[in-house]
Amino acid sequence: MRKTSLILACLAVYAASPALADDDCFVPMENWQPRDAVAGLAKEKGWTVRRIKIDDGCYEIDGRDAEGRQIEVTIHPATLDVIEFEYEDEDDDHDDDKRKGRDDD
């Protein structure tokens, strides 16, 4: 019985922990940095911006890094901290098209 109670208590703490929340940003709009600040951050880092959008309450940059690799970066709207940084594999889309019978070559 004690073991079950301990497991349930651990699960409750785990589920309630804000550090373990997903990548959504919950920031009132009045606390957001302007879009120009996001573009400036990207420029400082040597990124070429194709698009800045809002996704799950966070800024998201689609573009290329200084080496020309396609990137997707999630930015906290108030602090401009990088929350998530992903390299996009350009070949994935092409391979998906081939699997679906849509070879554009």
C-alpha cells in the first residue's frame, strides 16, 4: 500500500511540474517583444529569416543558419530565449513525395 501511495505521489509531482511542461509559451501579449526584436536576434546569430510566425504562443522562425542549413527555431516571446532549435532535413519532403508517388524530378 505504501509503495502505491509513493508512486501516485511521484506521478502527481511529475504531472504538476512546470519545468516538464511542453514547449507552449504562456505570456500575456503586453509582455511580448516586438517582431522586429525577433528579426534582430536572428540577424545577430547569422540566420536568414524566411518567416516569423506565432505557434503555441511562441515565436517561431523558419529560415537558414549561417551555413545555409534549413532551421526551425522556437523563441520565447518575452525573453527572446531560444526554447527549441531544429535542423530541418530538406530531403525528407522529397522522400515523402517519392513514397506517395509524386516524384517531381
